[in-house]
Amino acid sequence: MAKPPVPEEQLRQQFEALLALPDSDPQAGLLREVLSSALRLNESRLEMLDLKITHRSLKEMRYAFRVFQPYRTRRKVSIFGSARIPAAHPLCDLTRRFARLLAEKEFMVITGAGDGIMQAANEGAGRENSFGVNILLPFEQEPNPAIIDDPKLITFKYFFTRKLFFARESHASAVFPGGFGTHDEIFEILTLLQTGKNNPHPVVLLDLPGGTYWKKWEQFVREDMLANQLISPEDLGLFRIVDSAEAAMSEIEGFYRNYHSSRFVKDRLVLRLLHPLTPGQVDQLNEQFAHLCEGGKIEQRSALPEEADEPDLLALTRLVVPYHRRSAGGLRRLIDVVNALPT
């Protein structure tokens, strides 16, 4: 049932409170822009369906941001795979074992909240370490018993808002065999990484020992995409194929051995590190990765002034890279080399 409209007096009070925010409030300007955009919808007189999509999308995002916000300090792994794989299948056993390892290492998991691989991941990690981002479908996909009624279960109407949170909130992606939806998700992740629209993170494709699912997929990528120059050779470095929970865990932990996080400050990419490098190691990086830099060199330094809005990260050492933004695979290689350097 639709909620009743907000009373006029309550709406007026909310507007006045927003307009009264001081200019020194870093969020005030953006919130006013959001309000201004909403008001301009009335000027455009859009079709009702357009307004409903806008309204529902904003509501879904507002609610989901609120659910995830208390857990922002914990790393999370998005786990994808078929809902049709039976619970007793060895792939589900592999998923449970992997999710259990993640929880033991203080990671949380994000699944689509359905059956099969998704339920196995929620079971392995445990309810306290699980998020579920369910999707409303014509045949009503019900949340699985491992996550149903949990406050960290979110139900989306639209795939695009659901995908936003898989990408926005995860620090790694793990993909098990699946159907059209699974392939949609893996190619979405790789596209975001390749185009620099998502921060670097590990992508592991898991199968059973001796399994051919991802090997055949990689064969297609190499023989039909790479061979026809539809992708670059370095793009193959954006994912790893593994056949054990331990290997997948090692890949994810290794990615965060020294690398912590990154952000762009104007035209500079800032890589935050847990441990500083020696001057000789920085020189080594400049020799090896000069092709990533445009008009400058990699420099190690403290936080930039523009990073003051993330006070919890200010103590971390930075590598500042004049990155040209055209080599996601090369950037991944740079992070791998940094993680492999002795500290």
C-alpha cells in the first residue's frame, strides 16, 4: 500500500531546516542541489512512469545507503552465482567454505539473497556477517532462509539500483558458475574496472577442481575478444580463476596486504598504503610503470589537503600517481607489485 503524502506543514518545516543549514556544512550545497533537481521535475511535467521511476530509485538508494552506513569500516565481498544449483551440490559446499573463511577474516558478504549459491554464501558467512540485496521479479524471488527478516536484507525493484550497491559497497567480487544473471554481473564488474568507474578490487572466479566452466569462459574471452582486439591483453589481469576457497581467500587478502584504498584528487590518483615504501622501491615503481604516468612521476607522501574529508585515513602513507586513466590492467599490476614488495 502506498504511503500517504507528507503533510504540507511537515514538508514546509523540512524545507526550512534544509535551507537553514550553514554554508560551512559540507553537505548543505549538495542537499540543496538534490532539492532543486526535484523541484525542476515539476517544471518538466514528465510522464507519470518517469516520475515513479525517479521516486522509487531515490527511495531505494536512500534506504540502502542507511542500511550499509554502520558497516562501512568492514570490508565486504560480493558473491554471485546461480540460484538453481541444489544445496547439496559440491559448488554450494565450496561457497559455504569460502564464505566461512571470509567471515573468519572479518569480511562480510553481499549476495542477491536468493537460493543456490547465494543461500550457501549467507549460510557460510552467518547472518551477522551477511547482506542480502534481493530483487522483485514477476515470479517473486523470495529471500533465502539464511537472510530473511534480517535488517541487512534490502529489496530492490530495479536492477540498476541493486547493481549500484553491489559495486559501491564491495571490496572484492567472487563469482561462481551461473546463468544469464551471473554473466551480466561479471561483465558489469569487469566493465566498471576496465573503464575506471569503480575502484580497483580483486575479482575471483571460482569453480571445483577440474571444472571447466570458467576455463571455457576464459577461452572465449581470449579467442573471440582478445584475438579480435576487442579488449587489451592487460585486461586479462582484472580477474583470477581459482579452484579452491583457500586460493580465493589468498587472492583477496593479498590484494589488501599493503594497498588500502584509492581516490582521485583532480588529475592525480592517490593510492593509500598500510606501510610506507623505501625510496629505492618508489624508484623501482617509476621505472617499471612509467607508461602509466602522464607528465610526472610516482611520489610517496602524506595525505593531500583535499583528503581532509576522510579523517580516519589521514595517517596512511600515499603513493600519488599522475595516472592517465587508460590502463586498468596496468594499474592492477602496479598494485600487485606494491603488495609484493617487502615492508
